[in-house]
Amino acid sequence: MPFPEHPYPDAGQYLAAYREELVRAWHGLDTGAVARAAAMVDEAVRAGRMIYACGNGGSAAIANHMLCDFLKGIQTGTGLSPRVVSLSANIELITAIANDIDYADVFVYPLRTMAQPGDLLITVSSSGNSENIVRAVQWARDNGVGTVALTGFSGGRSAGLADVNVHVETRNYGIVEDVHQSLMHVLAQYLRQRAMPAALVAESAF
């Protein structure tokens, strides 16, 4: 169901309706899919494999934030050393590929240059249908790189291609991105606390 379905004349009313839709989207998450995604990230980190993240627009910001929270956050207070690259972070490389080759190749080009079998790709896309995301997931699938897709709306093509699809059931970009951002935090914090001494968890700021 789309949100909003009609104009709201008062910001407080819009807030209340937005909050209700956000809660509904959260309750619709497949916790099993989140657990499988966490297991794939955990396996990649513990094996010293690379984790790549990518997204466009607001999803690019989430991919870049993932680099920070996975590389530094998971490492804090644990013996883990995550190796994480955001393919959305290098504007020089992105614009060079977009200008000289094709914007649809901005993620798959560096991925096929650097990724090895056993590595992990995490894509963030509200539609799940952005061509540069789909190409990256397809290449990863064909070359032994694990894939986790964070999607919204109908899930798009990347939802069907990825090993694990964590889908946010709503047709509002803001709500999809809110949940994707929170899912990134959930994964990072879960893996961090799991790797910490039990007595240190309650004493630490997450």
C-alpha cells in the first residue's frame, strides 16, 4: 500500500501516520533473513574476507555509513578486524567510470577488479532495480561472491538474484531508508556484542 495516500495538512498528523507506517514496515521484516545476513557477514569477517557495499543516493550514504560501523564499530572491544569497502565512496572513480564507460558499471567495474570468491557484497537499494546494483549482484552471483540485498518496494531484480534478501515492505523511500539504516546498525551491533566478553557488553556504549 502506498504512503501517503492523501495530503496531510498538519505536520503532527503526518508524523503520526509516518510513525505508524514505519512500525508496520519493521514488523513485516523477515527475522530469519536478517539472521542469515548476519551469519554471512560474521563468516566473512572471521575468515578475513572482503565485504563490499554499494547503493545510490540515500542508499549510497547508508553504504558509506556501513563502512564506518562495520570496520570500526564491530572491531571495538572485540578481536575482529573487518575488511570493508564502500563502492559508493570514491566519487573520482565513480564519475570516471560513469563518464568513460557506463553509469550502470560504476559498482561492477571495481567489484570485478578487486573481489575474490568467498567475499561478500551488500547492496542497498529501495527499488532493488537500479541497473548498477543488479549488474553488481549478477556478477557476484556468477563469480562466487556472496550477496545480501537490502530492498524495499517490490524488491526488484536484485531481490531475486541475491543469496539473502532483507526486504522492507513499504512503498515510501524515506521509510525504506530509515529501516535499511537501522538494519545496518542492527547487524554491526549484533556482531560486535556477539564477539565481546559477556561482562563487557553492559559496560560498553553501542
